[in-house]
Amino acid sequence: MRQPGSRMYSHTRLDRARGFTLLEVLAALAVMSVAIYILISMFLASLQVGEGARLQASAAAIAKEQMQALVQAPHTFEWPPFVGDGEAVEILPALEADEWHSTILPDAMPAVAGSFARETTYHERFGWRAYARPLEDAPSVVEVSVVVKWTLGGRPQSFVLTSAMPRGSVPGGEGEA
């Protein structure tokens, strides 16, 4: 039996004091790997939230722009006659016949060709439709809604902006009640 003061025992004790065991190094690497994975996952999730917020803000701007066009120049749209009580009808732009109407590019677009192409591609992902319906309790008012649709991560998204217009400003809407 070896004595604690013997040379062999003190040599082993010095080896342990000089470094880490393989098991300790592997445990530290595992903990660091999990921490890095969590940080990267949080970073990627925040990027997705940021992209979703940018798309939502763009959709709101498109809806506002189209609503302003409907209110300021209703004669540039095709307003079908209202049918039934409170049923919504689709308002069509006079120039388009698409299923979902494409968005109009913003006035301020980048001058650099690559940036212009990227912004054009970004805005092409949006489509919109407008609907109108007479209000039963206010026959002199028409409720107008603009729906903007796009996809995010393969899932359909939408933004709806609703406003009211005097029925007299709707083409062909003066005499209908």
C-alpha cells in the first residue's frame, strides 16, 4: 500500500491540478453548444419577427394607399350595384382584371438597378381587393374595406382596412337604398 507522502501519490495529484479531464472538457463543450444553439435560435426568431413587422407595415401602407384612391377618385373603379341587405360586393380597378390586384410601386424607389429590382420583387408579393357594402342602419353610408394579402413562411397573411364613404360619392350609388 502506498503512503500519501510517497512520490507516486503526489505526482498524480499534480497531474490533476495542471488541467481538466476529458470528461470536464466534453461537459463544457456540451453546455456551450446548447447555449450557442439557443442564442442562434433566438436571433433567427427575431429576424422572422422583424420581417413579419416589415411586411405588415407595407401591407398597411398599401391598404391606406388604395383606400385613399377609392375615396378620392371613386370613378376610377368599377362599382357593381349593391345586391341584398348588407352583402359586400367587390370593387374592381377600371384597368385590371387580375384575381388579386397587383400593388403599385412606391413613388420613391432606389435608383440603383439591383436595389430597384429587389424592392420591385418585394412589392410584387402583395395583392389586394376592395369590397363595399351598404350599411343597414345608415342607408346614406357605404362601408368600404381593402384587403391586402401576402404569404410569410408559406402561410397566407392578410391586412384589412375599413372605412365609410357617403353613398352619394359612389358611382351609381345615389338612388340606391
